[in-house]
Amino acid sequence: MGWDSHYEKVSDAIDYESFLNKNQKTPYLKRLTKFGKNKKRSLEFGSGKGGLSLVLKRNYPKIELHLLDLEKDAIEFSKGLFKHYNLNAQFYVDDFMKLPFPNNHFDLIHGNTVLEHVHETKKAVTELLRVLKKGGHILVTVPNSNRRFSGHDLYHTINRFDYFSRTFYPKELESFFTENSCEIVDRFGNGCVYFYPSYLPRYMMEKIRLRKQLSINEKNKLPKTKKSSSIYSSKEQKFYASTFSYADRIWDPIQRKINYFTNKNEFLPYSWYITIGIVARKI
């Protein structure tokens, strides 16, 4: 999996400031700053480029930050970002399924759309809670199964992502924590609309392409799971640019305004959002 294909592209500190200005009122960041207050030690698992933890550090300079990600490039970028702002943190290239920390080590743990990428969710949650102190909080978000087609599945299909990812129903997500000595203290969602004019025809064409690829695999006696390149060819790129880009550009600012309004005001039931999140307290 390519790093830039998975993470939001924030290439330098200037881009980070722009990203922060647009996203500082998102439901996730509001919870992170709310529950991060008065915390001493925080862990972000699947930390990506480190922007979320940086927000926490800039709000609460005394908090001790730990950032963990499997991707070395992500951690290297995070180090550079923190260095630019003259802020300190500890960084780890490691797997959160087996954390290199003692029991009851953190009073805050958070991960934004990370938990869906592991096969053994129960094992992952148990390991995260092992290093969380009693009374500490854990904040997670995942794709919503109720919005599977209009969010997660659509996005992954048209972008040809071939890494493991799943969705969760709200009650299903909560159960992994309530059955593991936690109480849910907050629920929220993010993103109401994610559907460009080009997405439906692209989705249908990808389904046709994948069916053809499966037929080729069977004919050549290749594994059914073997996929063709996840990169769009120049011919495909030109086709989509010439047929759908104009409509997508017109729709994009409208969609952004809708999502900004719904995220800011949070008036919809959290089960309606594309991404769902919870804050759990270890009891």
C-alpha cells in the first residue's frame, strides 16, 4: 500500500495550517481537545502524518505525546512536522496489535479511521485497553456500515484500494468496548455526503473491470484474490477527466458546505454519518 494513497496529503507546514483552519471544528478534533484536557500522556495509533496529535500538543503543551504507525515515511514526516513547530513527541514504527508499552500507561488513546484495517478487532481493542489507565479515555472512528455503499465501499472501489478494510454498525462498534470494561461517554459522526457525479459510472465500470479480471485469473489459473494494477492508466485518467471532471468541480464546493454545516452543528443522529465515532472511558 502506498503511503500517499492512504493518507491525506499534507506536504508541509503551510499545508498543515490550511488543513487545520478547515478542520479544527470537526467532530473528531472537538472531542480530542475536549477529552485531552488535563491528560498527562497520550497515544495516537495509526498516527499518519501526525497532524491530529500536533493539535493536541499545541492546545496542551505539557501533555506527553506518543505517535505510532506502521509506515516509516509517515513517522518521518511527523518528526519533521513537530520539529518545525519546535514541539516534542515520541515516535514509533510499530504495530498497535502488540504495543511496546506497559499496562495502564496512557490516560488518552485515539485513532482516526484506523481500527477498520485489522482483521481481529476484539484483539486490537483488548490490546489498546491494556495500556489505557482506569478512568482514561479512548477515542476512535470507523466507517459506518449503514452508509457502506455511499461511503466506504464506493470510495475503496473507485480508488482501487486493495488493502483490508471493513465497516461497523454503531452498536457493533460500541460492543467491542462495553464488553471490555468500558462505558461509552460520547458518540458522534463525520461526513453526511460523499458522492460525486462521476462516482456511480466509475463504480459500475470498476465492477465490470474486476469481473473481467476475475475471469482472466480463472483462465490463467491465478489466485482469485490476485488483482490487476491499482493505478489508473493515462488513458483512463484522460477519459474520466474529459467526461466527469467538470460536473465534479461544480458539485465539490456544494458538498463541502453541506458536510461543514452538518459536522459543525451535529444535529443528525450519529448513525446517519459516513464515519462514526465513540469516546469510551475505562472503568
